[in-house]
Amino acid sequence: MRLTFVKGIALGAVTSMLTLGTTAALAGTGPGANFNLGKVNTVNATSTLTGSATGSMLKIPNTGTGAGAQAINASSAGGTAATIRADNTGGGPAAEFDVTAGHAPFTVNSATEVANLNAATLQGTVPADFYAAGSTVANSSALGGQPPSFYLPAAGTAANSSELGGLPPSAYGDRWFAVVSAAGGLVVGNGVSSTQHDGTGSYDVRFTGSIANTNNCAVFAQLMNSGPGWVIANPSTEGFLTEFDVHVIDTAGNPADAEFSLLAVC
């Protein structure tokens, strides 16, 4: 009976010690303590996971789909050292970023240039498609395949600019025109010396320039939206080689005042 009581005391003592030891281990605080999932673990020392696995030493999948569902969130309070550092002493890269198509592999919040970060293309264009400063671009001395001598400076004279259809102005003779109002005033014209209203339906139009002989001119005259009728233009009977007598008549054959146009090609 006494022996059984002693055994009970001993068993109780061992059980209490195990319980206290387990409670202390679950605290997760300080070096050597357990790492408790779902808890804040505090330790002021470096923790190292060492192994020789053929695959990943540590995997942290997060199957959450929320906007903030991150697998790892690392931060540091200060200093110039990187928050995350990856070293590869073999021949592979130190980091790999895999994303679904159409998404950037990583983002940054700084516009500062990153030293030693080189790119093979610029917006998909390889370096061979660019030219260094000071180099000569192929055909840069030509525009549209033509050398600069093919074109003219702003103050230059274009080839054949003094010709029309390859012919000089002298090949076309003189071309004068006038639009005369019903009252005999000049509305618009070219090479017109004067216009005059002599009476109902009677006008004189005198041109300037080198109209040498009005008898050799082609003369065209028409009313300007003033109703039906006719315009008759003849060289002046007063001996002025640059003057035309113009008569306007209505459909009844009576003189009438109306706006008309006159073109003389001599």
C-alpha cells in the first residue's frame, strides 16, 4: 500500500515537469525556443535552415486569392543593406520570377536608375537597330533616296518655276480680266487700267500692259448672275489698242445695266 502511494507521487512529479517543459517551449521567445505558427515569434539572433535537399528547402504556398494574399512579406527598419538578399554560388541566377502572361514579373516604386541593370532591347528593338551618337545613319545624306542637291533651300528657285507646262510666260501672251459692276465699277481684275459706264448697257474697259493689237485677242464676256441676256465686247473704235467697248443687252435686245466679266487673251 505504501509502495503504491510513493509510485503515485513520483508519476505525478514527472507529469508536472513535462507539462511545465511543454508550456515553456510553446512560448516561442528567445534563442532555442520553438517557432510557433500563427503567433508572433521574437528572437534577436539569426535563424539558419541548412540542408542538402535536391529540391526547395522551404516552400510557402499561399492559396488565398485576396488582394493582399502574399506568400512572404519582409521589411527592415534601416541601414543600407538590402531587405532580401539571394546568393547563388553555382551557375544559375540568384532569383527567378514567374508570372502569368500579360503581367509584369515585378514592380518598383522608384524612378532612380539601377546600376548594372542592363536590358537587351529598348521597347523590343535590339541595339543593332540604333546608331551611336556621332555616327552616320545609312542614307542620312539622302531624303527619299535623293541627295541634298536635288532639293532647294527656302530662298532658292525651283527648277522651271518660271514656266507653266514647260513653257515661259511669253508663250501664253497677255491675259487680262475684269469683273465690272452694273454701275461700271471694277469689282476685281488683273491688269485693268480703268472701267467706265457710258450709258445704259454701255461700258468701256481699258487694260494696261502689252496688248499690242486687240484685233488678235481672244475675248470672252458673260453676265455675272444678273439675269438672262448677252454681253458683246469689241476692240475700241477710238483707236485705243488696250480698250474694249462692252455692250449689255437683255433677251428683248434692249440695252441693260448688269454686272459682267471680261477676259482678253492676246
